Amino acid sequence: MYRSHNCGALRATDINKTVTLSGWVQKSRDKGFIIWTDLRDRYGVTQLIFDTERTEAKVIELAKTLGREFVIQVTGKVIERESKNTKIPTGEIEVLVAQLEVLNEAKLPPFTIEDDTDGGEDIRMKYRYLDIRRNPVKESLIFRSKVANEVRNYLADQEFIEVETPYLIKSTPEGARDFVVPSRMNEGEFYALPQSPQTFKQLLMVGGMDKYFQIVKCFRDEDLRADRQPEFTQIDCEMAFVEQEDILNIFEGLTKHLLKKLHNFEIENFPRMTFDHAMKTYGNDKPDIRFGMEFGELNTVAQHKDFKVFNSAELVVGIAVPNGASYTRKEIDKLIDWVKRPQVGALGMVYVKCNEDGTFKSSVDKFYDQEDLKNWAAATGAKAGDLICVLSGSTNKVRAQLSALRMELAERLGLRKPNEFAPLWVIDFPLLELDEETGHYHAMHHPFTSPKPGQLELLDTDPGAVKANAYDLVLNGNEIGGGSIRIHDKEIQATMFKHLGFTPEEAETQFGFLMDAFQYGAPPHGGLAFGLDRLVAILGGQETIRDFIAFPKNNSGRDVMIDAPAALDNEQLSELNIKLDIQ
Ligand code: ASP
């Protein structure tokens, strides 16, 4: 038996028990006649004591050789600690060691295995198994497991069935490139790894499974933006005989369940906001609604004076920054520099200080009088003491810029509190999105999403105006899930493919199997998928997903620990009938 207790278990009530513990040496303090060693495992840390009066000499000798991260087993008596440590649950006791066995020695780790480590990101990723021994990473992985369990509990209660779908498949269009796998047995042919199980879950509905879910890996070969992983995990769900409302209700329930179970946090408001409203009010389709600073459009009150910049703009829009009137000239200049950075891209920023005495002082006093500025304050909801920041330009750009400024200021002002949760649904998304470069429309969600009833005809005349039965779940300014009611009629699906620029032959080769299935009694259905990695990170009060993934890839999509991707040897290549043509 390696252990009678784990390293987090022993308390004052265990005093005088003889126990056996196994774990890793966190650190040892050798005072000559006494050695204290912190023994760590997944459950905690227990202090061991070896002393020359009470421990055999040969055990002391061995204890003196213990290095950091040695794996040891000890047997001894639980005794009361002289100086108690109130910071850890085992802090009242220590184990007076009688027997010690070194189960495995350890090389000196390349960084310290403590909460605040001296190891940089790269070295920690290379030795991820050591990083996982550290509390922050360990706790994150345990937390992830809890979230997944709670997801399963809730969905099982709602009679969802977990079904596994294949990984070696054909392309599914979620808008990224596929990762492909060559087939040895079918020369010259390739599988694609799923960007999502989308078509399979729809086929499960045709198969009558009714309520499906799966916690599943998905693969998307995208240029990696910060905090994206080429392989990631979805909570993928689909239901038959449902309307949008049914889906929103079930997954609102899941979100509340998770917040209650993991944070004892009760959600009272679960707003639904149209895409158009979100864009107008927050400049963003995933608004953080934990704080105000809503957009105030100023076209009617700021145009047609003598200020050319505003007159020629498609949109003039501002936000009120709480207590910003006290910013110094220098601070405001810094803010202007911030919005002018290439990542944000504004050409400039106009500001208005709303003084405590009810007067206004702006950077455009030449063009606007006090009455004008009062109207601006009314439109942006600015109060005495606030600062109004105003941007102008083409609608889409300006909204994105002001949204970036809103989030930045909220961050600086501490308004994005990690222990506060404000979920909402964003609904009524456009069905199609114009690709500015090619001039073509593509599906904003994916090609299986149904248009709103009665809007199919609009596809011919005003495709950009068609709204979809599509919805996103947003939490604290992050999109954590999205889905739609699907097309379940072969003809409509064919029309949709046509509008997306597929020839009938292309549609048939790529999705013939789905359209075939629709001819055999496909029920009305819909679903959604949550991104588990991000959901867990946000529920864990953080925004980076990496610590919640046991073995993540770096920004170039590499696993630096196992050194993948890697070249194949010639034998393997020829078995796969692949000839490389790399100079
Ligand atoms: N397959 C979609 C996605 O991965 C989710 C859905 O429509 O259910 O985003």
C-alpha cells in the first residue's frame, strides 16, 4: 500500500495515528538536528518532520539526500505542530517520520514548482507535466473537470444522449480550413478532421435521437489569433421538434445551472438582444453588459454645424466615461494615442468634459456651443463629472473602434469584475455576410442555418437583409456558444447552397448525403455548441484558455513538449503515397 491518506487529508483529529503518505518533495529545510520536508500531491501539502532524537539515524541520513521533486513514501505518526500554519488545511499537524523510501529520484526541475514560478511560458510548456504539478494549473484542470461533470448532469437530467461522432470525415463548413489526414488504404484520398460534428448531429436528428450532446474535440486550421487553439473542445448539442425559443430556454437553464453549481451565483436577468441592437448600442455582437457606457449616436445633434470631420462621417457616436472629466490633458492625449494605434485604427477622438458645475469643455468648442454639448451629454447618458469620447467615420469601423475603447476603459476602471456574471442571448443574426474582398456572400453561421420564416424570398433581392434563426450565447463580453434552427427541407437547403455560390454538382458532392437524408423524414431541428475551453476559463474568472487545457499548443500551433508537427520519414511518406516537393 503506497498510502493510507493523501497529502491534503490529515487534521488535528488524526493526531497519534500511524499513517503512510506518498508524494513529491516540495522543499526540505535542514536545520541539522531537525529536517522539515513539505510533501505534496494533488490533494495538498503535508509537513514531514525528521529529528535526530526520535527518528533512526539511517532514515535521517536518507532524508538529507532528498532533492526537490523526489518521489517518496513515508510512514510515521501524526503529531501536533509546534508552530501552526493557518494558511493550509493540514497546518495543525505534521508527520514524525519513522520510515522513508525513495520511490524515484528527480532531476532538478527547470523552474520552481510553486504558485508563483520563475519559469517563463516557453519553458513551462516544454515541461508541461511539471507545470501541471503547480496549483494554478492543477486547479484549473480540476475546475474544468467539474464544469464538464455539471454539463453532463444537467443535460442527462434533460434526457440528452451523448453520442460519439467520427473524427475521420469529410469537410464541414464552419469557415476555417480543414486539417486533413491522408488515407493509406485509399491512395490519393484524404479525410478531413471535423471543424464540428455539425452534419452528423443533424443526421442523428434524422435518425430520431431527438436530444443529442457530445463533449467533443473540433479542429480548425486557422491563422492563430491570440487565445485560439487549433484543436478545441465543444459542448455540441442538437434537438428535434424545437423552435428557437425551446433551445434558448434549455441552454439558459444550463448556464444558470453552471453558475449556481460552480459559483453559487443566481442569474435573475437573462436578456435577449437583437444583433442590430447589440451593434448599435455596444458596437459589438458580444457585448459585455456588466457595465453601462452604452453608445449614444450623435449624428442628429453633431452634424450640420461647421465641423467638417463630423459632417462627412456616416456615423458620429460617443460614450460617457464615468468620472472621466478629471482626466488631465496628458491622460486624454494618451487615450487619443490609444485609439489611433493601428490595432484600433481611429483617425482621432473628440472629447467633452462634463464639468461638475454643469458646464462643458470640449476639444471642438470652436464649432459647438454649450447647448449642443448638452445634447451630446443627453444622447450618451453623460453625467456631471463624466468624459464623453466621440469617434466618427464609416459605421462598421467606428463601431468596432468605439467598442474597443469601451472595453479598454472598462478594464482600466475595474468594471469588468471576474466574479460577476452577465449572460445574454444575441438573436436575429443576419443570415449572410458580405466578404468585402471577394464581393461574395457567405453564411454568417453556417450553410445549414435557416432564414427567418417568410424571408427566403429576400435572398434574391436583398441578401444582406435576410435574418437567420441564429443565436449566440454571450457571457461577460465573450461569445461562449452559438447555434441555429436548421434547414430540414431538401429544396430550401439546395436554394441556400445556390445562394452561397455552390453549383448543384458541388453541393451534391460535398453535402449530397445530408440532402439525401432530408428526403427520408427529417424532423424540424436545431441546436448549438458551446466552446468548453473558453466557457471554463470565464467561469474560472480568467480570459486565457491555455491554463485550462492540459496540453495546449503555442501561438504557432506547435506542441513544444512533444515537438509536433514533425516531418515524416520517407518510408511512411511512401506508404501514404505522398511525394513532397519542398525545395
Ligand atoms: N456547429 C456550430 C459551430 O461549431 C454550432 C451549431 O450550429 O450547433 O459553431
